[in-house]
Amino acid sequence: MLLRKSPSLEATIRSSEITPQHVFEQHQQTRRRFLASAATLGAAALAARTLPSLINPPTTVHAAGEPLKAIPSKYTLDDPQTPFAKASTYNNFYEYGTDKSDPSHEAYRLQTRPWPIQITGMVKKPQTINIDDLLHYRPLESRVYRFRCVEAWSMIIPWDGYSLSEFINFCQPLPSAKYVQFFSYNDKKVMPDEPSGYDWPYREGLRMDEAMNPLTLLTFGCYGQVLPNQNGAPVRVIVPWKYGYKSAKAIVRFHFTDKEPATTWNVADGREYGFYSNVNPNYDNARWSQAHERRLDTSLLPRNIPTQMFNGYGDQVASLYAGMDLKKFY
Ligand code: MTE
């Protein structure tokens, strides 16, 4: 089972992925139209029509329309799905700003090809592979998961990917490796709104048995399409029984280690964000009660519903934590 190395990483850039150009052009055209017509039309009437799109540039759903081939899976839910428009405009991706709508406006700057991925640390052979080989390594499954954020909102999202365990087996970690750490892409040039005060790049990690649990998804798409940049293109993890911040986006490095790895939110505030971060309605985060959540779906207003232990995935994961005090290891 070999991951082929592409002859040239540059050759993998596809025109549909060069989104920034068209977004800039759209923006420029809007500005030109505004200036040209301002000469002939009443400025006030024109401003009323054009300013909203200048103030609030069009949402870039990067690579939307590029279908992925994903086969149906056993992971389905009866709950109504969150509309794609909501899941791609209400995001946390701090490298692109701290407002929920920022990533959908700013993440078009991220160039997702070429995209080398490093495998480092306690593995048989450290190496660098490229995203397209990773994408085509295993058939993608469509899995509908509950996605619960520590801020107490939740969504129901169909993600496309395959179990992270398949990729970890490819990496051949040494028996001494007890954790895997994820590093997100970081480059100020394309992340001008990245807030200071965090130890970038964004980092997350899982204990090896958590990472090997079949639920943990190496994710390339959602809603049957390539991941929008704002949702973590070109590859992220989804860990459905943990709070959303464990699900690192835009991953460029998988690092295997024998020590519990540092994670961005834990470093920022260890009291509030533990390493485990399992969804737990009985243990409140310092700022938010975790007993209930606001479900963002097709209802006009968010629905307030009780949160389930392990986000409803207890049957599959509770045994990972047998004998652990989950208030201590929160
Ligand atoms: N990954 C990176 N690189 N940067 C981030 O700010 N935010 C995390 C997680 N992964 C984040 C990240 C948080 S707090 C959440 S809730 C989820 O991404 C949000 O994923 P979504 O925008 O697809 O809903």
C-alpha cells in the first residue's frame, strides 16, 4: 500500500481552485461598476444598491460544485441536516478572523494546491506526501455526524472522508507513539486577520486509541463537495464525540509522539479547554453550560435541545475512558 508521489506537486493545481483571482475580479468589477455609474446616477440611490456588496463581499464557497465521489455509509442520522449555506457561513477558523462570518469572506486567500503533508516523529519512516494521493488513498464515505461546539451550538453535517485509522496505518507509527498531533497551515501572508495572543500554528491532538477509533474521520469534503476553504480545506479531522475545536482544519503535518501534545486552546486557557474535550453535559465549561445546545438546522430559530454524553456516540467511545474521572480529564 504505497501512496504515490506526484511527479510534480505544482502540476496538481486545477483552475477551479484558483479562487482568489475570480474573487478579486468580482470585487474589482463591483468597484468599477460603482465608480462608472456614480458619474451618471444619483449617488445615494446607487449606494443603497451597491454598498451592501462592497461592505459584505460575496461569500466564497471555494470549490463548491466540485463533486466528490463518496459512497453512503452506516453513519446516518434522523435529525434534519444543517443547510450547507449555514455550515459554510457560520464558522470558527481564527486564522481568518474571530467573527463567525469572517472565514466565509476571507478564507478564499488559502491556496489548497500544491499541498504537501508531512508525517513526522515516531514513525517507521518520516516522509512528505501530497494531498491528492491522500485524497485518493481510500474510497470516501459520506457520514452524517452531530457536530457540537463548546460554544453550545450544534449542527448536523454530512462529511466526506475515510477513517483516520486507515491513514495512521499507512504512517506506520512506532509502538512507542501514544499520541498524534495535527498542525494546521499557517502563513500571515494569506491570513492577515489572524489574531495575536495565540501560539500559531493551530495545533490539536488525540490519544492514539481515540485517533484509531473508526468514528474519527479524515475529512476532505462535506455535502458531497470538496470542503469549502472556510470549513478546513483541503483536509481536516472530524472527531464527532468531542467539542469542535478538536477538529483541526487545513492540516499540513501529522506528528506522532509519546507525550500528550500541546493544543492551541489548551495552551490559551487550560482551565477552560482540556486536552480530552469530550462532549459532556454534566461538566460545564467556565463560560458556557454544556447541558443544552442550540441546534442550527432548517428551523427558523435555533432549537434548544439537551446535549448527550459523548455527543450521542457513547456506545462507540465510552470504553476509551473506562475508569477515568472525566471531570478531571475534561
Ligand atoms: N482549525 C483551525 N486551523 N483554526 C481554527 O480556528 N477552529 C476550531 C476547529 N478547527 C479552528 C480549527 C473550532 S473552535 C471549531 S468549533 C471548528 O473548527 C469549526 O468548524 P466549522 O467551521 O467547519 O464548523
